[in-house]
Amino acid sequence: MSDFQDFLKRQFTHVAIGEFKVGKFAEARELYQEAIATYSNGFKGAYLLQEPGTDRGISVIFWESVEDMTENQNEAYQAIMKKMLPLFAQTPITALYEVVCAIEPSPDASRDIN
């Protein structure tokens, strides 16, 4: 029964949508990578997306649980976020989402069809 319960367990994502001051995206990306490196238990992956030609971006961080996300916001993480905060043009919009569907490409999807 435990395997079935594990199957039903859903991941969570923390999503942040924001814009950095002109020319500050690269610096923010470095700080983002430093912050991600502090994560441990429950961390499942992260993506930082940049709208081409702009300083706007979206961060998507995957977590095993909301508790794991909260526990990983330690002192080191907070110090990095404090450095990143002045780089934002305005306060980012953040939200928590539950992953309700994940679709992986099939092994056949990479074959050419002629």
C-alpha cells in the first residue's frame, strides 16, 4: 500500500515572475544558482527562464513537499536573496502550485518519421 500512496503523492512548485533592472539579469542568474546550490532535502529541480532580449524572467523550483521548500529557506539562502533583492526592477509575483500532471516524451518521439 505504501507504493500506491507514494504514487499519489504530488510535487509542488514555487513560481516567481519578475523583472530585473536593466542589465542585471546575468548577475541575478549567478545569485539564483548560488541560492539553488543551498537546497537539499526535497529539492527536485529548478528552471530559470529568460524572455529573449529582456531582463524579465520566470523561476520554477520543484519540491517534494511544501515543508521541504520552507525548511530549505535557511540562513545561507536568505543571505543570497538579500543580495538579489536590489537587482529587481519591482517586487516579483510569486505563487505555489501543485503538480497535477507531468508528461514525459515517449522514447519514439525522437525518431524521424519518413
